[in-house]
Amino acid sequence: MRLTPFLTPAQVQHIHRTALRVLDEVGVKVEHDQVRHLLTAVGGRTAGADVVRFAPKDVEHALSLSPRRPAESPQTPHIRGSVGVYECRYLDPASNRPIPFTEDLFARYIALAKSLPNVARVHAIGIPFRDPAIPAACMPLAEKLYAWKYGIEQDGSVIDSRLCQPLLDLFAVHAAYAGRRVEEVFKAVGYMLSPLRLARFECEQLLFFRRHRLRMWIGHMPIQGATAPVSFAGATVLALAEQLFLYLLTRALWGEATLSLDACVPVLDMRSLAACYGRPEEQRINAAFACLADFYGCQVSGHTGGTDAKVPSVQAGAQKVLGPLFTALATGHGQVSVGMLSMDELCSPVQMVLDDDIVRALNLLLSNAGLDEVDCAFEEIRSAGHGGDHVGTDYTARRFRECLLQPRTWSSGLLNQWTRAGATTDIDTARQIVADFNSNFQPSYFMSAAEERDLRQVIRRAAMT
């Protein structure tokens, strides 16, 4: 089950040609001499004021060198639940008000995420509390320490080029304790500044890690109506131009690259001038990128699954359902940002429990129907006969959990049953699940005291320089 193509072939061609024109006539500002020089190997030509431009024929040639994705039969769309913790606040389940994170709340939030059956990934971008022994400027170092301590992914923050060497030292220590090579645990991430600017500090970081044969990933996030044109087509063109530039940049740094499109274009609210993660315009661009990926023969993903709601609410549920569902139908896969509210400003354990039910429901909705002999249930139908039922049969007892959604928080039963049971809402039920979890919580650590000591020594040295 997939959407029909969102764009016609002619529209795809028009967006592609316009993106090439942007790279040729506008170019990208690259604020580092060495990176500009490296880009000449893939057709880049300097145009004054640090700008690098690319002729359409050179971009087309580079695209022809990317391996095309193998032909495959259409896959069942899938939606992944992902829990991220940012430099944000914690939405207290009791008061429904934001409060500062502590390490204890961080540990509880992570453990709750790991306990949920439909959460596939737990990760940290920054750390939402301050360790008094680690200066705020060393936050990317703290991110690695606490992510590894509590057994989750670190998302690769670098931010300050002066932290490159300490970060490399941290990866070396962690790799040694894990019995792995540094490149197996390394992850560094930066973001291009839209529109069409690769800042000097991102260039410095790319080059530093390149000297150590380590690949830093660069993404981007143009905002429709702010750092990208307000029109759907204009925002798509700019986003594509930046994606093609990032592909050329990877080829320039490493001599080879595989094109993969990652649609990530939030929307500016013109009343508040705030970026929004839950609006339908972003999902339309995801669908457009799915068509562009078919044109290029490459993989595609789309940013989705967030909400602009500040508390668990109808808005939060609607945005966390509509965006991932539409994007999954367009691209083959979507994601729900489980527990996240207000873009990425709030982590809510109550919303996390609610979102776990949403992920399961969406994947059941998208799943293929079973049509074998057992699923068709002829013997079960014959056994029930005329006027019988299937409520208490062995077949139902064996199969109902896989065939029917079993949400933990959704209301069921008739009104009288619901009233007698206490008239609790989904939010009430989720809040009780969180309370029960917290009453039995015991922290788990995923690193030894010796590894934490050695990691902290690296951080202390960095803080002193």
C-alpha cells in the first residue's frame, strides 16, 4: 500500500533543472579555502566572495557515478518509534508543567523508553541537565559520556571546532573499553546553514576528522517561509539544491559517495515566527522527495513524527499520526518522535506511553493482510457453523494478539463499562503507567566505573584548555 506519485515526471524534471540552475547561477558559500579547493575536483568553480558554483553537466556527471538502488518489489511501509532527548525540559506527569531535567529524571525517561515495545531507537542530542563538573561549552563531550553511561545512541554533536580533538580522544577511550575500532563507534554530525552556506566551523570539523579518516555527516534543515521560499515548489528546489551540494561535498572529501535524499523542511508559522514540526506542508515535501528519489534511483527518508503541541492533546495525537502515515505511504518508512512535544523543547513520559500505542496502531494499519490457509480460517468458520460465534474458540485465543490491536491507553467498552471503571481518559491511563514504572525504577548503567573515570579525565583536560 503506497501513495500514487505525488509529482508528475514533468514536474520532477522541472524541480531537478531548477535545482541545477541554483547550483550553477547562485552557488554555495563555502567559508574555507581548502574545502573550496577540494570541490574543484567535482567541477566546482570559485566565483568570488567564497562562493562555489557547479555547471549542470558536472552535477549530472557526479550523479551518474552514484550507485543506483537495486530494483526491488514494493515493500510494506513501516513506521519506527524513536525517542530523542535534547537540551530540553521535562513535562512533569503530576503537574503537567515543564521542569528542569536532572540526571535521575534523564535515567528514568531513558529506562521508560527502553521498556516500551514499539520504540526502536533511543538517542541523545546534547544533554538536558548540567553536570557541575562539566562546563556548558563541553556539552558535546557530556552528550557522549551520558549516552554511553545509560546505553543509548549519541547523535554526534560537535558544535565547537576546539572540541574535535577531545571528541576523538573520547571515542578512542570508549572504543578501547568496548573492544572495537574507533571508526566503529565514531559519529559526528553538523548542519549546513540554509540558505546555501557551509560555515567555516563546519568546514574545519570536516577536515579535522578527514585527516583521521573519519567521516563526519553534514545535514541541513531549511525552513519553508524563512530560510527557504514560502512556496512548496521553491522550498523543494532549495532543499534539493542543498542535498545535491552535500553529495558533491562528500565526493570531494572522499572521492566517492552514494546519493541518498533526506527531506527535512519544517515550516515557519507567520504569526509567531517559530518553526513548526507538525504541519502538513513538511509532509508534502517528503512526498515530493520520494518522487525525486525514484528519478535519481536512490534511497529517501523524510523528517516527520513531531508535534508543535505543548501538552498531550488532540493536536499532539493528530500530528503524530498524520505526518508519519503520509510520509510512510510516500517513502516507505516514517517515524514518530515518541514522547517529544513542542518541536523538541519538551520530553513527556505521558506522551511517550501514548505514542507507543500510536506506533503500534500505524504499523498494524499498514501491515500486509495474511491470506494463507490458516488466516482464511475455513475450519474455524465450519466449526462455528450457523449462528455460532468465535469469542471463546482456541483459534481466537491463539491469534487475537497478532490479529487485533491491544492498546494500553485507548478507551474501550461501552459508556457504562467505562464509567464503572473510573471514567479514565487515555492521558489518565498513561499517567498511571508512568507512575507505576517510576515506583519500581532501578537505574541501570552501561559502562564501568573505570571507563567513566577515563572519559571524565578527557573532559577535564578539554575544560582546562
